[in-house]
Amino acid sequence: MNCEVPSGKGALRRSRHDRIEKIAEILTATKQCALKHHIIQKCHLSNESFDQYIHQLLQYGLLNAYPAIDLRHVAGPKTRHRMIYQTSRKGQQFLMIYDPLMQLLTAEAKHNDQSQQIQV
């Protein structure tokens, strides 16, 4: 069995569990629509992480993106186009599965902790 830690460009920076948790966090933050900076703030993401997660979520169909014109800048020559992100139906289904699963795992972890304390 190969137990080497991946390194280099393709290395995993976060565990699979952390990535799935962050995906659920982003989908929760975008249930009612959100702009990039709101998602970054609410989910504690860097710009680079945001771009990576959003690309994957859009690719998997878990998130929808819609163009939004920033009306504060319409009069000027540089009308800014921003994206509004919203959890898709598929993303909502993901959350419907994810939330009970996390509750189940949390309950199991608490049960195991209590069992270990009793044995001590």
C-alpha cells in the first residue's frame, strides 16, 4: 500500500471531508443568491479558493451563476458586470442529503466518545 503524501501541483490541500464541508457551506450561503465577496466573507475563502470551488460547483451543476449589472456604475464608461450565485436544484438535493448525514456522523462520534470515557 502506498502511503505517500501527495505533493506538487496536484496535491490535495485539504482533506476530502473538509472540501465537502466547504462545498456545503458555500451552497448554504448561496441558497438566497449571493455575490462573490459575500461568499468569500461568509465562507472564509481566499480569492483563489473561491475561484476553484465555484468552478467545480458550476461544473457539477450544484450552483447557478447569473450576470448582474452594478447599477452604481452604469453612468460611467466601465459598467461593471458581476455574477450572482445561487444554489441549484441539484445543490439543494446535495444539502438535503448532507445535513442529515452530518447529524448522523456527529451523533455517532458523540456516542463513541461516551463509550470510550466509560471504559476508562
